[in-house]
Amino acid sequence: MNDIFIPQSEIERQKEIAKSLHPITNGKKACVITFGCQQNENDSELMAGILELCGYEITDNSELAEMIIINTCAIREHAEIRALSEAGQFKGRKANNRNIKIGLCGCMAQQSHRREQIYKSYPYVDFVFGTDMHYKLPEIIKTSFESKKRVSFITEKSHDCFGTISEGMPIRRESSYKAWVPVMYGCNNFCTYCVVPFARGRERSRNKDDVIAEVKSLVERGYKDITLLGQNVNSYNGGCDFADLLDACASFDGEYRVRFMTSHPKDASSKLVDVIANNKNVAKHFHLPVQSGSSRVLKLMNRKYDREQYLAKAMEIREKIPDIALTTDIICGFPTETETDFSDTMSLVKTVGFDMIYTFIYSPRVGTVAAKMDGQIPKDVSNARFKALSDMENDIAQSLNEKFVGKTLRVLSDGVNKNGIPCGRSTQNKIVTFDKVVPAGEFADVTIETVGAYALMGKIK
Ligand code: 5AD
Ligand code: SF4
């Protein structure tokens, strides 16, 4: 597996190129625009760090920037349309100022049919690069300046053998108290609806020592909420299993929380559940995507577990960790989904009682098995199922939250929300609002007085 690690000599070479760009980038601003998941947010923070190394000043305002990088998502069609329309916004600015550089990266850029479309229809995009190319950003930028032509840096290998890991490039984190830490990249599961294995390549794990050292350093620098990231953290294999990695990351001195995203139910082990139950620094939140409550649909999705196995795992989690928040992802309208399949999903949701569901309408993805299946479901049917599920979940979430009334929760403050109300998150990742401002990144005890479906309201103790 060693061949997946980019040699340190190459990382140093990129850093040298970054420095050599300073005469060109001096005084200029760069902006990274992010779509999609936490992995993309983490990648964008890395790119911002590398752009700083190249001499750019980072700005959130793309109108001030002369270097604009759009980090795209391909999980559903809606995400792709949004990223393309963002790219379209720059046509006029590029026409007015030839010096502006526009780059496109992320899951959409990794797919050849989208690259062809970008090449044909978005001539003002200067460079495109793939999901494992961030470390090469200095070279990509240099090539783009020198060649004056459009450039593309993509691993062209087939999806089952592409993917690298690079360590040692700088990162510019958005928050001073919340951090993402990737533990693995890619996915080998090939759920039949999902583009991720094609867009992010094969599973590969960072070395445990690198992950643990990064978490230790974050804790020492005062980070309080650290999320270990991977498409399926349970298949982590960088020197230990994921349960041991999580335990080690959550065993430093001080008050902080470690979370993780995302787990595949087929290999969420009892050992992992025990670590969450027993380590006080592991957040009491388990995101366990079920996708459907019908064993027939789960089989078609290639999820490798059935309804009963999922229910058993969910019950084990609820029994061992009574104060856990259990959240999930569900897809409505997967090809051939019948009313009976959907009512199986509704009944599973009722039985488990999820604290929150991320509900998605099935979106066919080029290259996936499900996109070619007969029995695609009409939009109005999927929409109706989406609504029925959301309505039921609202009631479930509300009643689960009632148990917090009168209890005192330890809340990590996020300062104030957009309405100026003091807010933060509990260990369950529930939004909590309260009466007095607490500086962002500090813990406070809040006694809960009233609850809604997606927020708890209380007073500082
Ligand atoms: N259509 C709809 N939802 C999807 N997801 C992944 N692929 C698709 C698709 N093609 C959802 C799954 C996954 C979440 C991140 O996105 O529920 O868990
Ligand atoms: Fe996609 Fe399935 Fe991999 Fe999750 S486990 S990223 S849904 S293929």
C-alpha cells in the first residue's frame, strides 16, 4: 500500500514551486468556493493553506479574488447544477479581467463526462484537477500561468485503482475550535446509486500515527470539537482498527469531543459502540445511514445488510448508550421502490426513532448500476414519499427531545446565531440556544426549558 503515499521529496518540491510563485501572486487574493460534504470542506481548507503558501491572501469574497477555485460535489444532480451555475457567474468577470484565474476541482471534475462538458461549455475555466491532486496545486497554478492554455491534472487510472495520500502540506482552518481530520479517503463499497467510489477512488487510510499526532496537536492548541472523516470510517486500516483509533484520539487530557463521519452499518462493530459508550471524550452521536427500511431495496442498493441487521445494530447502540443521538440518511424513490418498500422505511424510522434524518430524493448518477435499472420512480411519487417521511420525522424528533427538558447539558458555544441568539452544540450535536453570550469555543452548562424538533432552548446554569 506504500505506493499510495506521495513521497516527501515531491511535497517539498511543491513547496518550492509555491515559493517561486510569490513574485506573481504578491498582493493578490484567492478564494475557494466549496460545495458538498465535510470531506470537501476539509479539502478546501487544505487548498486555502496551499494558496497562502503560494503567496495569496485568502478572502471569502470572490469579487476581490484573482484566483478562484470552485470545489465541486457530484453526489446528486442538484449539487452539480449549483457548481456549474457558480462557474457560469465568472464568465463576465473573466471577460473584463484576463488576469483572473478560475480553477475547478472536486468530485465533478474527476468525472470525464463533466470534464468534457466543462471543456466545451466553460472556456473561461483555466484549470481542472482531480480529488487527489490538492498537494499539486502550486505546480497546477504555475503551469496555468506559464502555458497560458487551459490545463488539466487528473489521475486517469480506472476508478478501482486511483487515489493517493499526501501528508505535510499546510492547512488553513476556518475555525479555531472545530476541526476536520480525515482518517481515510475513497470508498470500495459501490452502493449502486453512489458516485463516490468513481469520484474519490479506492479506500486508503492515513497512518494512525499521523492521525493521532494531528489530533494531539489540535487538542494542545485548544480545539474542542474534532471530527474524524472518511466515507466509511469503519474500514479504516492504517495500523489499527477504527475503534482503537477513535479511542486513542479521544484519550488526551482536557475537555474536548471527538466525533466521526460516516459509518457503514455493515461493519459498525460492537467494539466501536463500546468505545463511544466508555470514552467520555467521544461525542454521543452516531450517524448510521440506513438508506432504506426494505431488505429488498437494500439488496438492490448493494448495502450488504438487511432491515433486521440494521435494527439489531441500532438497538445495541441505544441500549449501550442511552443518551446517544442516532441520525441517518434515507433515499426516497430508489428504482423499483414500491409503496410496501416505502412503508417498511417508515416503520423502521418509527421503530428506531432517529434524532434526525437527512432525506434525499434519488438522483441517477452517470456510471452507476442504479442509473441503468428499470423502474425509475416518477418525481411526484418520490416527492410525496420525501414529504411523508419528513413530516413523520418532525414528530419523532420533537418527542425525543422532550426528554431533555429539565436536564442540564454541557454545550460548546458557537457564539451567536444569525439572529443574534447565543447558541452552541451538545455532545449529541443538538443545536442549543441559551440566554447569555458565551465566547465561541468555550463550554457552558445549559438547563433545557423548552424544545423543538431540531433545537433545545435553555438558560445558562
Ligand atoms: N441520490 C440520492 N441520494 C444519494 N446519496 C448518495 N448518492 C445518492 C444519489 N444518487 C445520499 C446517501 C448518502 C448521502 C451522503 O447522500 O443517502 O448516505
Ligand atoms: Fe457511497 Fe456507499 Fe461508499 Fe457511502 S458507502 S460513499 S453511499 S458507495
